[in-house]
Amino acid sequence: MTPLKIIPGIGIGPFKLGMTREEAWAQTRCGISSFYAQEWATERSDDFTALGIHAHYESGRVTRLVAFTRTPHFGQNVLQLHDENMTWEFRRADVVALLDLHELAHIEREDQVVAGGLGLTFGFQERGDGEERLDFVLVEVIGGKAP
């Protein structure tokens, strides 16, 4: 599978922050389902299931993109940040080392590593072997306004 390139403040793969729903849908021919991410949400989010990507909208524009390291249809998804391929095998320590290598400020939380200045959040799940593995990468608009 071709890696989905993560570009902080810009997007994931062909999906860009600031796109309209129609522009996002035009990026793929895969099946799309829509859902409310929270019960109080006023806009539906889109699940590009085959790609392992969720797009969340505000005022009709993409403000958050989530790429998952596993997809129901294809198994592992390869995400790429700074030319480093990240999969479900990527550990929390690997993410921290990558951010440190590129001198990117970040905060470690219980189940996440957040590089807020870049609009990046890395989420983890414990696999049963005591190791936390990368579950998703969130790219969001910095400062609250879509480009």
C-alpha cells in the first residue's frame, strides 16, 4: 500500500484541510459513509473506510483529518511523516524519537502524544504485550480556521 503522507497544517495524502465535502469526496472512488462524531455535532463527518481516513468539517470545510494505522479492508495502513513510514508496529517511543529528531515540540499524555504547534496528535493502543502502538494520527487546523 502506498504511504499516506502527513503534512502538518496541510493534510493527509490527497485530503487537505480547508477542502469542501465535495472536494474531499472527489479525491477517491472508495465507499464513503457519514456519521456524527459527537452527539452534539451539527455537521456530519465522513469515513473513507478503505483508506482508513475520517474527515471532520466545520462550516462546510475540513478542519480535522484522522488517519488510522489499520483499516477494515486492507489491514495495515502506512502513514508517512518526514519520510518515516509509520504503521501499527510503530511504538510510542518511535513517535517521540521522530519528533525529537526533527526538534518538534510535543507533550506526552496518557494515550496520546500531541505536537499542538503543528496541529498533530498521535493516538495509541496497548496491544497486550505492554507496548503502546500507533493507532491514529490526527491533523487539524491550527488556530481554529480552515485554510
